[in-house]
Amino acid sequence: MKFLFCPQCGIANFYVKNEKGERLNVKVTREFVIIPVDKSKSLEEFNLEKLFCLGCSWHGSKNQLKRY
């Protein structure tokens, strides 16, 4: 499976947050599908509109990610 990358630092690892501030590590496929790294976890109740990069300070929408 191929993933999208951070436009600032170039890694493919991100996290999303829920209202409690909990984080869930995710990746984004080239089809813009957000999937949890830990397949036993659910995306339910997490805000999928804002991604945070695990490698730098970038945050934004999945539409800003790069294909490299």
C-alpha cells in the first residue's frame, strides 16, 4: 500500500486527536483514506479533518499531503 507524505518533512506518519486530546497514529493512503497504524483501533470520535505530523510541526488537512 502506498501512502501520502508530510509536505514539510516528508514522512508518512501522522496522528489525529479526539475531544479528550487523545492521539491516534494514522497513515493516509494515496486515495486519501485515513487508516490507523494499529488496526485494532477505531477512528470513531477522532477529528479526521486535521492531521498532525509525527516528525515536525506541520498540521493540516489530508488534501495538503504530497505523493513524492
